[in-house]
Amino acid sequence: MESMIVHGLEWTTKELFVYPNEYIYWSIQIVMYPYMTGLVAGAFVLSSLYHVFGQKDLKELARFSLVFSLALLPTALLPLLFHLQQPLRGIYVMLTPHFTSAIAAFGIVFSTYAAIVLSEIWFVYRQYFVEQTLALQGQPGPGLVIKRRLYQLLTLGAYDISAPALVKDKKAVKILAATGIPVACFLHGYAGFIFGSVKANALWMSPLMPVIFIMSAVVSGIALCMLTYIVIMEWKKLRSTPAQDTDVAQVSRITVMEEVIAKASRYLIGFLVAAIALELLDLIFRGYTAMKSWDILRFVLYQKDFVNIFILQYGLGNLLPFILLILPRLTIRRTVIALLLILYGVFMMRWNVVIGGQAFSLSFAGFMHYHLPLLPHSAETFKEGLLGALTVVSIPFILFWLINMIVPSLTTDQETP
């Protein structure tokens, strides 16, 4: 009965002097929340490298990351809905958005970002929508009729695909992409603002927290898009038949993929260096100022969570992939390993901030430990356990598969403006 009343009792153990009402209230879903919103922001920034800054080598990857960003967008809401004790009330954030608090402002930021992404995708693929509508005209079969009606609806009545109209579409895409970069950063940066503004927690209260969150978000989003792009291209190569895949076509596709990944890796290295530098600067700043809570923070950072922070996050998740990426003759296999380690490192950064920030008691004389529920025995342990986190991770890939059936983000024979 007590476990149903006290949120956090199922997965919290206490050590030394801890107040009776202290538990690990923010569990795995609050770790997943900034992690998934970071992936959204990073994917959009990657797509903007082509649309805004004109990096033509990233054209195909940029188109893919834009659509993938749309698939990731709903998962910015899902962890919070899982975590809420009354999830049906979560819609009020969207229905009554205002700036009286960081959480309340989420409705405005999320809605604005969603409108920008949808508008940009529409301008990028408007020519494709019109061409498909005209190509399916008069085709028999109920399935093709439904498909034609769908594309006809997506055109929004704009059938002009002349050269001047396509030039206007391209200008609109550039404007939307440039506008979307600060909005995407703010979408994730305010999550860091929530943590950084909590005065009651010494580990979270830092003016660098929003900037650290934004930079690591860009790193994780670029890494996930690159990894997913490599997996899809390799899968397409395995599924291709000998009649469709000649030696010349296969070599050409592999060469294009290697060039795209090599180009994207350079940007990833730059953002990774900036993210590592900011996190180390935050540690140095805390040690230099040595505030009243520094004694307990030092014990948490350098003893209790030493393995999580310096071995798993900085060593395995930052330093090792950085070395793998800067070594000469970068291969796809080495890139995949580095990308997986980067995603793991960013996840550990979120884990150490959310879970590590709750590890010490407000009495500064005790500690709490979080035990992730692996096998659920109730709705609470499912939502706040391993299966709940895996559910959040899997949904973007399902949505991307559905969206890609309508908007082919990796179809090279259908060039978009």
C-alpha cells in the first residue's frame, strides 16, 4: 500500500542520514525526456547545415534528418506523459501555454517548432506531392485512389511547379530552416534551464547547464541521424536484387554514403569538442568557486559517481569516440562504433545530471541509490522501468517508417528542390 502512495519507493534505497520524505522522484523517464528532445534538436540542426549554410555534400542526409526530426518530435512529449501520475492533464500544457514557468512555456515552444518542421517539409516535398498526384491520376484500384487523394490533400491546392515557383519554395525552406535553428535549440535548452534554475539542488544550479544541454543535444542528434542513415543504406544494399544492383551502382552508392558520412563526421567532431569543453569548464568552475555544498558534490562526483561520470561518460562516451573519429582512414565500421559510443555518452550525461543530482540528501549527510526496474510488476514499474524507456526509444523508428511511406526521405531518383 505504501509503494502505491509514495512515488519512488519502488526503486530508491537510502544510505546514512536521509530525510524520510526524500526519494528518487525523477527516474528513467526524466532521463529520457531531455535525451529525446536533444535528438529532435540535433537532427534539425543537421538538416539546416544544407538548407541554411549550403553544404551540398549533406543534401541527402539533410533531407533524411529533416523527416527523421519530425518522427522524433512526438517523443518529446511521451516521457513526460509516462511520468505523470495523471497523464490526461498533460494536454493542458498545450491548450493553455504561457511563460509563467519553463514547463508551461513548453506548449508554445513545441507548437512553434512543430509548425516550422511541418512547413519546411511541405516546401521541400511540394514538387513531389504534385508529381505523385498527377502520376496517379486515372490509376485503377482503391489503394491507388486513396494514395492519390492523400497526395492531393498534401498539395494544399498549390500545383504550380514551374521554375519561379520552385525558386520561391527553396527560399521559403531556407528562411524556415534559419528560423528553426534557434527554436530547436530553445526547445532543448529550456530543459537545461529547468535543471539549472533549481536552487535547492547544488549539482543542477549552474548557468552553463542550458548551454551544455544544447551542445550535447546537437551531438546526439547528428550521431543518431548518421547511424540510422548508415543502417538504412546497408539494409537497402542487402535487399537489392542483382538486376537492380549492378557493380557500378553498388560502388557508386557506397562511395556516396562514405563521402556523406565523412563530411558529417567533421561537423560531429566540432560539436563534440565544444560539448566536452563546456562540461569540463563546468566542473572546473564548481571546483574553483567551492560553494557551501562543494564538499558533498566533490564526494558524489569523484567517489560515488566516479565510474559513471569519468569512466562511462567522459572516457567511453566522449574520449574514445573522439579518438576513433580523428584517426586517419575513417571506415564505416569504425564510424558506427564511434556513433554508438557517442549516443551512450550523451545518455550517461543525462543520467548523471538527473539521477546523480538526486543521489545526495538535502541534509548533506546521506545518499540515495536508484535501481532501475527491469521486470515490471505494476503500471508504475513499467512506465518508470526499462520497458518504458525502450518503448520511448522504439516509437520514433516506427513513426519514421510510416512517414517515409508518404515522404521518401532516401529516394535518390526523386530529387526534391
